[in-house]
Amino acid sequence: VARDFYLPAKQIYAHKDIERGDVVLDEEELPFDIPRSDSPNCALAEVFNDTSYDIDGNDHAEDIEKDECSIVLISLRNLKKGEALTIASEENDGDSHLADDRCNAPDAVDPRAICRQSAKKGDILLRNEEIPEELFCSPSDPSCEVVEVGDDVVLRTLRDISEGEVMSVAPTEGVEYEEIEVDVETGELIT
């Protein structure tokens, strides 16, 4: 007699103290199945890395530059070493404003898009792959801009910004965006 069995995911733990929004596990470290919870402390996120490929070992124009995407586990809150890691119990149903494969914590802002410390106008908050692919747009009061500084792409403040504030950029001209409300205290979407 054949029977189907559901085996719960093997528990995984934080290997050190981790701050909210930090990458907990890289794609190579992610287990096939991650334990789930109604009160998750982590979420899956998509990270883009600029990678250059040197085809022939020389520095030539034929070299290929492309964006690589990887999936990482990020913390939704501060975690202590040894704390069990979990993601949301239910898959996104597509009804949430941010429901997609990049963030499995529905109705919440990607924690990487929340400012970790107060910053002054002109400060650099994030560099390169630390910058979430999708930042919120604010046509009237963007807090940041994405610019190139030397060899880096950086997220730089346009005004003073407070710890815990959701970082936003001006919308790209001609690109449509969806308007949503965010509780800047909790990072949750207001429905």
C-alpha cells in the first residue's frame, strides 16, 4: 500500500545575531524547504548582482556583462544567534499589492527598503546588490535616488531620513506605478 506523507521542513537556525533586513542565507545555503510560521521572521527575496565575465582572460570589449539573479533569505526583524528561521505559512495568493515570488511575507515592505539608521541629505545608504530591485515611488517627496558613484550604484538620500522610514525614489517618467499606502512605523501595507 502506497501512502503520501508530508515531512516537515528541517529546522534551520541563525548562525549569528542578525539585524532586520540583512541577508541570512545566500542561494547556495538555502535548504530545499524552509520551515513555515504564522509569525515568520524571514522572507525570500530576489537579489540582482552585476557580473562581468572575462571570456578569454584578457581585458577586452568582447567580455560579457550581465545581471545575475539569486534568491536569498532576509530577516524581517532582528534575530538572535540560535533562533529558528521561518517564512510565511501561506504562499501569496496574488491579491496583495506586493504578492510576487520575490517576497513571501505578504502585505509588508521588503525590509531592505526600510532605513536602518537616521541619515542626512547626501548620505549613501546602500550599494550595489544591497539595493532592493523595486523601491517605492514617491512623486511628491522621494527620500532617495539611485545614482552611479565611481564603479558603484548607490542609494543616496535626497533629504534627511529617519531610522525605520520606508525609502522611496521619484517615479521614472512615463512608467506607470501602483499607488499604495504604507505604515512607515511597521512597514505594513494599509489596505
